Amino acid sequence: TLGTGATSARANSDLSSADHYVKMDVQSPSAVGQNDIGVLARFSSISQTYVLWHFDFAGTNIAQAFDCIATVFTQLGSNISTTLATSTVYNCEESLNGTTMDCKKGGSSIGTRTT
């Protein structure tokens, strides 16, 4: 448990492969328009580079995938419609196999993207 408000956490390990897997339970905000939730993989703190699977709680009920390279974000594909509820725990997963990113919410795939 990290607390309330804007929080973040990460586990870091040096993996020699391009294949990564991230899974975590996240609590959605208590009101629409508050902080978003997401998971990221292939994180490099030196170059500020990673791949992000993001759930938007601005009242739009969408999920998005992004490449972030040196703090510049590029959306991968289009928005994906998904049902999001406030004050709900979601199991979020992101698996990267080479250049394919599979994004899951609650154990079910809601979309794939190419990185």
C-alpha cells in the first residue's frame, strides 16, 4: 500500500531480453478527473525511456499505450474504450514479447500494440 494521492512505485532489474512482463493491482481514483493509473516496462532511469499502458480517469473511459523515449511520449495505436469505475482495484498487466505489447485489465486482454 502506497497511500493516497499521486503515488508511484517500481521494481527495477536489469533484464538482457526485450521480453518483459509487469503485473500489479492498482486502486482507481475515488473521483473522475483525479489521477490516472497504469503500468510500465522497459524502464531506463538514465534515458527516461519506457513503454506505458495507461488508464484515463478523466471521464473518458479509455486505455492508451505509449512509448516514452527521453521524456517524449508517442501514442501507440488509437484509444481503446473500456469500462472504468472509481474506487475499484484493477489487476493491470503488460507483457512485451519483442515488439508486441499485450495489455490486460482484470486478466483479459483489452488490446495489443506494436512498440
